[in-house]
Amino acid sequence: MVLHHVLSSRIEGLDPGNMRDIYSIIVASQIFEPLYQYHFLKRPYQLVPLLAEDMPQISDDLLTYTIKIKKGVYFQDDPCFQVGKPRELKAEDFVYAIKRVANIKYLSQNWSMFDNKIVGLDEFREYTKTCKSEVDIDYSRQVQGLTTPDDYTLVIRLKKPWPQLCMALADIATAPVAKEAVDYYGRDIVSHPVGTGPFRLNVWHRGSYIELVRNPAFRGELYPSRGEPGDAEAGYLDDAGKTIPFADRVLWTIIEERQPAWLLFLQGKVDATVIPKDNFDEVMGGVGELTPAMKQRNIHLKTFRDPSTYWLGFNMQDPVLGKNKPLRRAISCAIDREKFIELFFNNRHLIAHGLIPPVMPSYGTEIKEKGYAQYDPEKAKELLKEAEKIHGGKLPAFKMALPGTNTWYRQFGQFLKRNLNAIALEVEMEYMDRPTYLEKVNTKSIQMFTSGSSASTPDAQDFLAMFYSRYHAPGPNKFNYCNPEFDKLYEKAQVMLDSPEKRRLYRKMELIVLEDCPAAFLNHRVAYVLHHDWYKNYKPHAFAYGLSKYRRIDMAKRTAYKN
């Protein structure tokens, strides 16, 4: 049984300690597993144990977490281990994974997750600065806040309360990594993932396809027996209690252009797909209804609001953009978001009036009235006059980086270019493959860039962390933004449990960011996903990516399908 998918971009690597792009995470999440995961079926979303035996024991002062690790979990068989002797997962593997992220020479994009949170970890990071190279780092060096009383117990001691810790321990960045694999493969570890998950890498032809196969060493897991009301009627519990994964292989074909991917879906060679903008009328009839032609093919539609925000970002360390707020605001006012959503998403998406998506509990409905997403070319021209005074003369041409070279990105780039040209701003579009784009963003080598983020947890902190000054690139703050007032509120909110007060703080921080304009926020995604009738157990999930283990193919229906 093979799952057939499409990736619309090349991926950078499969090393969980240093990845944040969604395409790498989609693939790596089938190979690596963290301590916790979000329940596949239950809503509201609920954290449940994965590699952990149970949820953690938490001390009364909220500073010590004791986590029991499942016994009988093994890393996949790999040449990095002794031949014929599978290596069992131990608590120390989690410690090593976190220390590795802390190693400053590793340059992990995920360090911000642990920065100033675990007792002794920042000191370990400082120690790595003194080492000549990565091979000189002593990972056995004690970190007081990361201890393993025995092989199956992990104890984490915090400097201050961190209510989101369990959410962090559900992130692939905290998945256990075998030191033997890193030592064996060195820098090439990005191409040799060694995990505990249900699948393992078999073939990776960069730019062409990625094939995973069932991991024979996988301990086995059971499909959920409970969900939410309506799941049984929808068929999501048909496989309740059965051993997963169901598939033997997972194949991603890398196709950057939307039309070839769409044709493969219609031919039955891809199990699920998004709807390309140019084919929307072919697919959708009435409101929320598929056309008769799609229904005749037994194609199903799933829609859901994705906890995502997309933007045009500014590098605040750029000597022109960073010091000129009227310029940044002019650019924001020049973008016709409504037309953008009409042209590129068939009016499916929502205008981003702020940075927090509407599906988040901390979303403020009043944000629309603030007018930060207003399309006003005349106001933009007036702001440009202010910007030229600040600059001391005519503004130069700017460069904008886009993370793709396909037709969609080129059309998107031309749309933005026309919007900015209309207010007499010159801009050069730079279309890049994703690995090149990420390298330039992480090294602060660009002026403007288009990007977006989808939340990994139901807490909006992921979005706010992108503007905390300690997290400059290669951390999540790709804007390299800094505001002391924002930082103070962020640090206050970090240690708070979810509450109305914390949500008010989040909205206050959002307004600070919107006023400073380190980005022009564009849209929130509303996903329209099509899948064939044979593709079973497809329930949309906002916060999980390692879902291939749940998918099942009805082979008789797939065989009977005719294009």
C-alpha cells in the first residue's frame, strides 16, 4: 500500500534539530517522533503521550517536569549502530537532542525555543563557544536542568515557569536524535535521518522525489478508538484499535508547478491535493459544493481555517527600510489584499488585519477596525513623501526575495511589483529555490521577503516570538525587529498560564508590532483540500504533520478509478 503525495518545493534537509520550513517538517515528521503529539481526532486539540509513557509529573512550583519514557522503543536499523543490534531509545537521547540545539556552532533555528528557560542550558551554550569545532564539544558535560535518573526517566528543571513546555515537547525540534548517527554522518546527517517513527527514508532524489518505507523496527501503535461527536458517522473510527501504520510506502513527488500536480491528481496518481487557483471553477459549483464532474469522480472536499498568517516582511537591519517607518507603512498601504486574495485564492482566504490568525483564542475581533490592512494608494503616496524626507532624497530601488521559482510565485511577484510601482516605488523581484531563500533570510542578506507561518500549537506565542528581539535570524525573528516595550510584555506573558489577562497582553503586543510595521500582513489561509474516495482517515489537523501513519488506501476503489 503506497501513499502518493506532492511537494511543491524542494526541501533543505531532514535534521529535526535545525528545521522550520513546513515541507521538511512534513517529511521528517513521519520519521522522527517527539515525547507528545496532538490527538489525531479529538477537538479541541489535546496533547497525548507519544514516546512518553504519560503526561509529565509537575512540581508544585511549576519548575520541575518528570517524564517517563516508553520502554521497548528502538531507533531504525542503520549502519551507525552495531550491526544486528538495534539500539533502544533512552532518556539521554532527548538530553542530547536539546544540547545539540543549544550548541552555538550548530546554528540551529530552534534555539529560541529553549533560550533562557532550562537551568544550565544557556551556560552549556556559552561553553560551546569556547570549543574549536563541533567535534570538540563534550556532550556528556552536565546541564543541571537536564538529568536522567535512569534510562527511562527524563527530568527537566526550569529557570521560571514555562507553561508551553509540553507543547514544545510535541514539536519535532525536540525529537530524540541518536548521537551515533550524528557522529557517523557528520554534516551529511541532513540526508540520513535516523528516527524511531513508523517510516524511514529509502530514496531521496533531490528535486525529484522522496520515498519513505515502513520502519521494521517500529514498535507499533494503535489507531485511536475515540474521537469527537460525528467521527464514527464520518468513518474516522472504522479502523479503531487497529495497528498502524497501514501504508508500506509514502512517496512525495516534487512538482513546483501547480498544473502538472493537478493533472496527476485527476489521473489518480496523487491521493490528495489543494485546488489550483486556475481550476477553481472546474472544481467548485455552489457555495461549498463540488461540481457534478468532481462528485462523479468520487472526489471529496475538506475545508478548514488554517492557523496561519502570510506577509511581506522587512529586514529591520536594512539601513534604508529599518529606519524609515513611513516607507514601510507606504508599502503596506500600497498592497491590495482583497484583489490579491481574489486573484490568487479565488476569494477563499481571509485578509490579515493583524498577525494573530482568527482561529486563535487570543484573536481580537476589533483588530479589523484599526485599519492596518487598509488599501489606500493615495495615503501610500503621502507616506512616501515623508519617507523621502527621512531618507534625504529619492528612494532607491529595492529587492524582494520570494521562496519559489514556479509560475505561481512569478505571478505573485509581478502582482506585488505592480502594486509598488503604482506608488512610484521600484522593486526587483528575486525568485529563489527554498534552500537558497532560507539561507539568505537566516543570514539577514535580504531587504524584503514574502513568507508565512502556520502555528505548531494552539497558543499564539509562536507568532509573537517572531518579533522578540532575542530571536533574531536565524531564529524565528526573521524581521530582526526590536522594541523594548514589546520584549517586556513578551517576557511577562511567557510565564503566564492561559487566561483572559494573557490574551489581552497578546493583543497589546500585536498592536505594538502593527504600529511599528516590520511586516505588511497579507492573508490567513483557508484550506480547500480534495482527496479521492480511496484515501481514508483524512481528517484535517491544524497542529500535526506526522499523520501518514493514520492514512489507509482502499485498494479496490483506487484500482477501479478511471480518469
